[in-house]
Amino acid sequence: MLWIKAFHILAMTSWMAGIFYLPRIFVHYVEGAEAGQDVQRLEIMAGKLFGFMSLMALFTLGLGTWLWLGYGFSGGWLHAKLLFVGLLIGFHFWCYAYLKQLRAGLLNKTGRYFRFFNELPLLIFVPILVFVVVKPF
């Protein structure tokens, strides 16, 4: 099970890297477009990054389910963690909605909005990390 846990952590780290970076691409896209710059490369980058992070999300969730089946579903900390994992999945789909708007040329939020949007996954990830490491209940 330790190999499964190691690959789960690797996949989760990769997923989180994408979750943290994609909103930064949105920032640069909207600010570049406002400045009249060519932002086509950012659109390509955002699409490829979303594909990668979606694959890593699937690996994370699949390996996490495998761990759950191996170790069992006990402890309030796990229930709380899964609540925040659900929020992270919701954020992932929220990013997809913005990616679709970006591709359609309809991304109408400001760079400042996406800077704040970029902080949301940290507010979701920190409790997950605390629940897993500390297991407070």
C-alpha cells in the first residue's frame, strides 16, 4: 500500500500544480488581451495544462479510492478531508468553465479577479493537508 500512497501523493502534487498555475494563465491572458498583446499561446497552454491536471486528478482520485478500500473508511478526519476534496473537484470544474470562456473569447473577468481566484485552492488545500497529517478527529 505504500507504493499506492506514494503514487497518490505524486498525482495529487501534479494536480495541485495545475490547479495553482491555471488561474495565473487566466491572469496573464486577460491582462495581455487588454494590452493588445497576442495571447493565443496562453490559450494553448491553458488547454494543455487543463488536460494534464485532469488526468492527474483522475489518478489522484483513483489511487485515493484504492487507499480507502485498503485502509478502510474510518475517522472523522477522512470525512472532513473528502468534503474539501469535493470542493477541490468543484474548483477544477470551475476552471474548466473559465477555460471554455477563454477559448470562446468571452473571458470577461479582470486580472485582479483571477489573482483572488488563484488563492481559493490554497484555502481548500490547507485543510486537506492538516486533516491528513494531524488527523485532528
